[in-house]
Amino acid sequence: MSKVIAIANQKGGVGKTTSTVNLGAGLSKAGKKVLLIDLDPQASLTLCMGYREPDKLSATITNVIDHIVNDKEMDSDYGLLHISDTMDLLPASIDLSAAEVSLVNAMSRELVLRTYMENVRVNYDYVLIDCMPSLGILTVNALACADCVLIPVQAAYLPVKGLQQLIKTIYTVKRRLNNDLDIEGILFTMVDRRTTYAKEIVDEVNEVYGKAIPVFKIEIPMSVRASETSQAAKSIFEYDPKGKAAEAYRELTEEVLKNG
Ligand code: ADP
Ligand code: MG
């Protein structure tokens, strides 16, 4: 049984891509077969995985979407980059933003990614989708084909209002397109426990949402080493295995494995 996790928050810079990379690496280290999908035209995930010139890749998720929308046949490994024995990447590049526009007129435009997922998920234990910072049609596609959503939240500004909008979208998608969609949990990232502000935000989110939505007890700490991993194109487990961010992502991985 495979599990598809959308990593989503319409706010940028909250740790979606970093969490995708490191949760993916953790699951892969645990021997699980993992597919990472870059669903952001900024291609941060693709860059983080060491592909510095996404525009030069022969195929990306844009081509995959094009094949589905135009009913063209493709192999189930079309566009995939082989990272390791237990990890593949479906990369993105900037032309994904044009694909997003073209989707507007496509038939069943919310379900394009689901069609893809039905074919490829059988090859993996976990599929992680790194969403773009918007609640547009691509993110809706991710929510429409996912089993659950992981919501990274940066504990450095008041996120409650943005969260309301996101959660509303998740429930709308659940009602109309994907009955099985669940919320895996809210994950606090870049937490600096020395500031009372961070603590207040964690408390407030727990108070407002904690009853209805799971909130991970594990918090990802603010860590300079973590912020350096994308440039180094390494996971935190390779870059700073003994650091506190690696420890947190290790615990997050265990929690996700436990949730099934
Ligand atoms: P998003 O995908 O939501 O836009 P990113 O994962 O790209 O967010 O993270 C935004 C920025 O914060 C990046 O520069 C990243 O390196 C940095 N960052 C991510 N996690 C941490 C952390 N735990 N501590 C410090 N910086 C972090
Ligand atoms: Mg990102």
C-alpha cells in the first residue's frame, strides 16, 4: 500500500521544500521506496536534489501533464530522475507556470495529477508532493490525488489566518473531489524556542486547531545548517547528521512511518 502526502501551505518560505527533501530522505533511509514530485514552477525541490539547470532537463512534470491532458501514452517512468535505489524525482521547471494556465481549459482539470498517480503510485511506498505557494489549480490537483496533507508552518509570524484559508480549501477538495483526503498534521518549522513569539504562535495554533487537526509534537528547530542543505544539494542526514534539525526530521520520519 502506498501513501501519497501533499506538502502544502500557500505561504512561501515556510519549509515545504526542505521538509519534502528531508522527510523523503528519512523514508528512503528506512528502506521505503519514495517518489518526490516537484509541483512548483520555481523548481526549488529539483534544485535541492542537485539538478541545477531544470530548464535543460529532457522531461519534467510539465511534459507529464501535457501527455495526460492530450491523452498521449507514456511509460510509467516517463520524466523520472533516478536519485538512488529507493528514490526517484519527478522534476519541475519554470514552464510549469504555463502548464498551469493551460490546465484552466482542460477537461477534469483538477484530476490530471490523479490520473498520473493511479499509474505510478503502485511502484512506491511513499509519494511526496512539494506544492507551490498558492491554492491554485496545481495545488488542488495535489490535494485531489493525495491521501493526506502535511502542513509546514513557520512559527515566526501569525499564521492563523492563512491556515484558515488552507484548511477550508482542503475540506472543499475533500467534499467535492477526494473523500479520502486527511490531514497528516501541522508541522512547525524554523522554531526558535528562545523567542516567546514562537512559543505564543505554537500555543495559539494548538488552541485554535489542535482539537480538529493533528499537530505534530515534533518541531523542526531553526538551524543554519538546515538552511545550507539546499545549496549543498544534500539532505540534513548527510549534511549535519548529528545536528538538532537532523534529529527532528528523524523523529518526524518515525512519526510518519507510524501513521502508516
Ligand atoms: P518553502 O518550500 O515553503 O518555500 P523552503 O523549504 O524553501 O520553504 O524554506 C525557506 C527557506 O528557509 C530556505 O532558504 C530554507 O533553506 C530555509 N529553511 C528551511 N528550514 C529551515 C530551518 N529548520 N532552519 C533554518 N532555515 C530553514
Ligand atoms: Mg518550496
